[in-house]
Amino acid sequence: MQLPQHIAIIMDGNGRWAKQRNMPVSYGHKCGADAIQNLIEQSDELGIKYITAYTFSTENWKRPKSEVAYLMTLLQDFLNDTSGRLERSNIRIKFIGSRDRIKKKMVESMERIEKISANKTGLTFIIALDYGARQEITQAVKKICTDVKAGTLDISQIDEQLISDYLYTKDIPDPDLIIRPSGEKRLSNFLLYQASYSELWYSDILWPDFTIEHLKQAITDYNGRKRRYGGRKIMKVRVVSAVVAILLLAVIVYMGETAIGLAVFALAAAGVREFNKALEKAGFKPVYILSYLSCLPLMYLAVSSLMPWQVIATMDGKYSDVAVLGLFVLVVLASCFVMFSGGRYKIADAAVTLLGLFYVVFLLSFVTLTRSMDKGYLYIWLIFIGAWATDTFAFFTGITI
């Protein structure tokens, strides 16, 4: 499964969650704070690089003074607690938003935490505090105008990237996925400039009930979407790769069996990798150690048993027993790895990994056999043209439905 690099979260529903339990709103905010803290630690273990949490908006100042005061106290407690946690974690913390209305003591705590965690290399947790996208854009425009007026910036230099550099989120990648629980379906003045191509994921779950499992579900749904960014860049890549492949194929086909055999070995490894990536998108966890280590002995057995390829023929099949034994040992070791992985892998994960390994490698082995036939190079050209044409047709069908 491909992880989004940056996930932004609108934490919504604390008040309604507390009301459903006949508890004060402050209790909902406290449980909501616990939920984000747990989620951040688990997301770091998952491998997420950036998470931005909409903690307190510019509009939240309009709430009752008692609620605002409690939220600020809760945040100060979080900052105090975080100082100790940072020593035991690899999480980096940044704050975005205006600091003009934040008390000096809290600003000092924020600056201290940013400094302490600056060199951490794990997840970057971005806390949006007194943040509003319209305010952010307005401030950026004012700064740009000031620099143009001062002569330090020429108006011709202004482009999308320069504007991004004047925002709070400078040096932070745009969010790939924006999550909003609680049933609401709007951005609420959150990362409006940065969210241009973000995928949006909504849920009826109230924020205090949000867990890492809900996040994984959002990531799974994200993997099922096509992100084209309004263009067809992928088609250009396909055309260029096809031209390169044709040139390589021409050289390989006419060089004979040795070149064909080596090319099929490389294609088998690449095919197994693509199959594993497809499994990830489908929610499986391929056992990579089994896939890549087993690929070569399995490929050797496939081609040596099917055709009189000149290199293997000179070996007279003397390495077949070693290849079978090596493959058996690798499968056993991989099976043990799956069983003792602490539940990380399931039997289904190992089964589909084996399926892909045997399917891809044995399917490709017939290319080598084909080349050994009379005028086999013509058949290989026909196979390539047919495969490329049908795959391209499938691609165009996919982007139109």
C-alpha cells in the first residue's frame, strides 16, 4: 500500500461526542487531544512523513471565553507533556498560524519544542494554531507587496512556487490526503491554497473515536483513487518507455538466446515488483524477502527445463538440484518469517506472494523458448506489439470510465 506523504486532518466533533455522553464540551476536547496524540505516535510507526492537525482556527476565538480558555490550557498541558515525550521519540513538531494572539508563555513553549525537535527524522507533526487559510494568503500577499515595493523582489518573479514560499507551510509538501470526520463535508478555511489537488476523505465518525484503523481505511481508499493533476503526463511516460523498450528489444532479439535469457531474468524481477505493488494497493502485504530472493532460482528452473538455451545447455542442467534446494530453503525461511512476524503478515499475504512469483516468472519463461524456434524473433515482436497495444487500449479505457 502506498502511503500518502502528507495527511491533513480537520479534528471535528468533540462537542457532539461529549454531548452524546452527557458530558461537558471540555471533556470532548480532552478526549480529542488524547486521540490525536495516540494517532501521531502510531502514524510515525506506520511510516507517514507529515501530519497537519487543524487544532485551533482563527474563527474559534468566537467561541465562549470559557471554552477558548480551556482549549488554551489543554494545549499548554500538551506542550508541557510533549517536552518529555520528545526525548523518547523521533517526531518533529512545527506550528503554523499567527502567534499574535497567543500568550507569550505558550509561544515560548512552542518555540522551545520546535527547536528541540528540529533535527528529528521521523514524522513531522504540524499543529495549525490560530490558523486560517484566508488570513495566511492575505499575509503572504502583503509580504510579497512589501518586498516588491522595497525592491528586493521583482514582480516577474512571482509564480505559484514563490507564493508557496511566503505561506506558513513553506518547505512542507502539499497534503495528499485531507481527512474530516464528524459528517461535515467542507474545508472550513483549512489549507485552501495547498489543497488544490488533495484527495478528500469524509466520515461520520466523531473525532474522539477516530483511531489508526480509520486512518488505514482512509489510506486504502486513497490508494484506490487516480491522481492525474489535470494532465496526461503519464501518457508521455508510456510513449517514451515504449520507444526505449522497442530499441532494447531490437538489440536483444537479434543478439540471440543469451541476451534473451538475461532480459527475461530482468523482466521477471521487474514483473514480481509490479505484482507486489498491485498487492499493496489491494490491501495485502507482500513478503518481499520471498519474492526477490526466490526469483532467480525459480527463473533458472523455468528456462532450463523448457528450452535448449545455449548457456544453460552447456551447464547440462547440473545446477538444477541446487536451484530446487535453494528455492525450497527460501520458501521455508520465508514461511517461518511470516509465522513469527508478530501478526504483521497473514497466510493470505504469503499465498498471493507465491502466486505472483510463480505466475510472473513461469509466464515470462516462454519468451526464451519462443526465441529458440525457427523465426522465433518474429513471434517475439508479435508478442510485444500485441501486449503493448492491448495494455495501451486498457489504459485509455481506464481513464475514460
